[in-house]
Amino acid sequence: MSKPRIAIPIPTSTDLEYNQRSWPAYATAVERAGGEPIAIPLTETPAEIAKLANSCQAILLPGSPADVNPQKYGHEVDPASSPADLPRENVDELLLQDAHNLHKPILGICYGTQSLNVWRSGTLVQDLLGPMPVNHKAGRSVAVAHSAVIVSDSLLGTIIASEEAPETEGYLRLPINSSHHQAIGTPGDNLRVSARCPQDGVIEAVEGGQSPDHFVLGVQWHPERSYEISPASQALFARFIQEAASWTPRAVHTSVA
């Protein structure tokens, strides 16, 4: 039985070193969970991207040093925002359109979650200002930056429920890494908030697809970085690949052009 093909955009059009460091981590996690990672270049035409997307059963939107263009959610640019990456945004939008049309599984990570949220007409907090109670910008050198409280009956809660995330009063408390300065403001259309940082309420995960059986999940942390040490990270990728393996095409009138 062939492995499900997972479309993963190259993270950025501007930072080769970042791409060389980060993309293989997502690819390795996908491979170890039983999938086949497929790199989606940011330099191809929409037709070529559509061809690649059509060959894949799911999409994974990775992190990026860029920030989503705030004009896309009706905000003026904050000086604290990093420059937008138009090629990455264009590829994300094409992949998201394809995946939503065909109900393909979607996993967003960090920037990828923010990209998903904006595409679904949500907004972002452009900078987590002031003396925050936790360091959301901790970065890859900090294995555990803070915890996320996860709704136990959410999709995410059913995936990571384990000894790693004990339950208290209907919430699972999962230790997570953190490497972001922006966050979801208003959740996008039909996206449910399934996790927050307990100290400051920052949204850490959203979920919800076109139908109850459409797997769409976005997390603000980096499970690909903690794959080796975290059963919850392993379970998240395992479920994503399981959903991709069981995906079947749906009859639609349009897809990406």
C-alpha cells in the first residue's frame, strides 16, 4: 500500500538557510509517521502547484520567519510585523483552496496556523506586546516554554490524551515549545479554539473543517521539533497521516486553477 503524499510548502522565499534547517524537520516527522513528504516550491506557476496538489492526499503548512500580510485581514501594518512573503502566501492559498474543496486533511504549524486562520477570514494579533507572563518567542533552544490547556473533548484533545497531558476539570495540560510573536486574534469561519496558554489566554490551537469528518487542525507550537521526546507530538503526526491515508476524492466542480 502506497504512503499518503503530504504537500509541504518550502517555508520561505527569502531565507535559504531557514529552509535548509526547518523543512527537513517537518519531512522527517511525516516520514516517521508513515507519509511521503512532497516539497511544494514557491517559484512554480499556479498550474504546476495545482498539479502537485492534485497528487497529494493532505497538506501541512509549516512555520516561517515571515508574517501574514495584515491587509488581508483588514489591519494596518504594525511596525513590529515581519515582512510578508507573497510567494509563500500565494502557495498557501492555492493549497488551502484545493484542500477545502476536496476535504483533504490539513495540519497547520505556527505560521501555517496563522495562514489558515486568515484564509478562513480570521484576524491576527500582530505582536504579543509588553511583559507577557510567558515567553512565546522562546525559540528552538527551549524545549518547554510553557503549557497549553486543551479542551479534552476537542479533536486535539482526543489525539494527545496521555500521561504527558494530565486532565484537570475538562482540560488537558500539555507542555509545549514556543517560537512566535504573533497569534490568532479572531478565529476564522467555523474554526473552534481548542487550546490556549493558561497564563495569558493566547490561542494555541484551532480546529474545524468543512464537515465534522474533515480533519483541519492548527497548532501554534512546533510538534516537529519535539517529535523525538513527545508522545503527543508523535500522536499528532500519526493521526494526521492516518487521516491522509484514508482520504478519498470528493466530486467537486472547481479546484485550484
